[in-house]
Amino acid sequence: MVGVPDRTRFFVTSALVGGALASGMSVLPLLLPQPPVSARAVLPRTSFVASAVKRSGPAVVTLETSRTMQSPSLSGLPEGIRLNPLFRNFFGVVPRGAPSRPRVQRGQGSGVLFDSRGLLLTNAHVVEGAEQLTVGLSDGRRVKGRVIGTDSLTDLAVVRLEGEGLWPVAALGNSDSLNVGDWAIAVGNPYGLENTVTLGIISNLNRNVSQLGISGKRLDLIQTDAAINPGNSGGPLLNAEGEVIGINTLVRSGPGAGLGFAIPINRAKAIASELVARGKARHPVIGIGLSRVPSDRPGGPAPNGAVIRSIQKMGPADQAGLQVDDVITAVDGQAVDGPAAVVSAIERRGVGETLTLQIRRAGDSKIVRLKPVDLSFFDPR
């Protein structure tokens, strides 16, 4: 205290301490140094990733496939090359007229058990053409598997484990509730390395495969920066709670390498239920080709909606009176921002269910009702 004699300061301090002791208060914590806080005591021993993988990781499996291939012949090549033994041995080909030698082609992928009956989801390309299928579980068991159904348009397949057993089952989440920036955990067996876990975030949602230069597929994908490598195909993408939110399907190589993609689990569940029930999936279509609405000025933003560019004869759109250059502005009362939104709305409605389109034609607004048909309607092979 400024200006207070030492003797007075002594009595004041004594009174304060004495009063504190008399009232039952302890002043030791104020007078003694605090012990240092241990980082080990503050940080948890396990991360949320470990908890998430512990919940669904046991249901992640390895799929090993094999199929017999015939060695190619040398027909059509110059005689000098056909007679060269080094060439034949290197490429595994046989001379023309000689019996072909079968060889076994092996493949590997990942999958995830989603049903206690021994049903698992994987990619269609993992099991395509497989003559033998072996499934390896995380507890060391190896069992035979049988393909129930495949769908090349969505690159999904359902496999049933043969035999009886207590099969681990992954918890399935809701891919419609995802947000960009949410945690994403990829689990699989890349390069044959079992139970590999990588961590990232959801980078984007509803990424249409046409943006990736992929044709012949009908997919809106989850984009993630969690590492997805060869062999991860068919494995699950988990959220922070350990629920499956997607089925890993591909990774972009070359420019933009490091971008991984997964099929949303809500879409995968719908396809899986059809594959189990029918052995194939139905894909509702109305027989139109779409493009974005052109901008009013060069370089300007594209208006909402989708322009009809083509109509297939005798399809639902043709029979309902839709015309080329009609602009679809809403489906079932919901505004659409582009072609992908129209396709998604048609898929949600399903085959044979009435669909309501609001269109703009030459400045006038019209309502058109029609029923989607299965894609096989236009290709009945």
C-alpha cells in the first residue's frame, strides 16, 4: 500500500488472513503455486474417428473375385510377329489355330454389411463378371458370396453371404441431412491393405457425374477429400457418429487428383431394396433430353429451369404433349434450378406415379401431368 507504514501493513495483512481463517476460508490456494496441468489429462485418449470406426468398422468387408479369361490369339498380326516366341510369351497370346489357354483374372474391392441376413452393398464394377466371390470379414472369417443383383447405371450391387452366422451390421445414416464441411471418414481395403481409414470433409453435394466426364451413369455423388484409393471401391463413407452416409465409388486421377466420390446412402438403400426384391433396379424416365436455360446476355448467369431439347417418340412426354423448347420451371410444385433437379425429382416420384410439370411455352405457363416409365421401356432388350 502506498504511504502505509510497514507496521500498519503487517497488521492489515494479519487481519485479512485472520478473518479468512475465522470464517472457514482457506487462503492456501491463493498463496501456493498451482501445479501444472498435464496435457494427457486434458486430451481424450481416443478421437471421434476411432469411436466412429469402432461402431461400423466391423461390418466393412473385403471382396475377392475371380473369373476365367481366354488368352487372345495372334490372328491379324504380321507373320514375323506371330512366330516370335518372345512376343507370344510376353503378351500371353497363342498362335492362330492353336487352342486358347484359359487364365484366371483376379480382382479385389470393399463392401459393407447393411442387413443381418448377410446382405452387403458394394460397387457393380467390383463384382462384374465374377465367377467366384469370397468375402473376408474383419474378424478373420472368409465366406462365399453370391451376387443378388447389380445396377450398372448407379454402379451398385448387393451380395448375400452364404451360410448362417451372426453378421456385423453397419449403422446407416441420412445422406439428405449432410452439409458441406461435415466430417467424412472413408473405410476400405485399398491395395489389399485391410481396414484402412482416412479422414476428410464433405467437399460438395449432389455432384452430377456428367460434370466428371462420365457417361452412361445416373448418379448425384457426394464429393469428399478423404482419400479413396483403388480397392476402396464399395466401402463405406462414414459421418462423425460412425453412420454410413455413402458408398465409395471412384477417385479422380490426373487433373484434380485427390477428389473422391461416394453414392449417397439414401439412394443406395432404395436401389438395394429393388435389387433384393427383383434382382434389378427400375429407373423412372419420361423420355426427354434437357439442357440449362440460356442466359439473357453473354457470360450472364443461367436462369432457373431446364429446356427440353429432345423428346423420344411414344414416351410419356411425347404422349403428354410436351414440345421441344418447352422450359420446365417446377416439378410437383417445387421450383427446379436446372436439369439435374428435374431428373432427381422424376427419380423420387418413381415408375407409374403421376408427375406434375409446370412448363413455360412461348411466354405462357402450363401444367402437364404424366407418369414416368422404366428406362427399359425404351430399350426392351
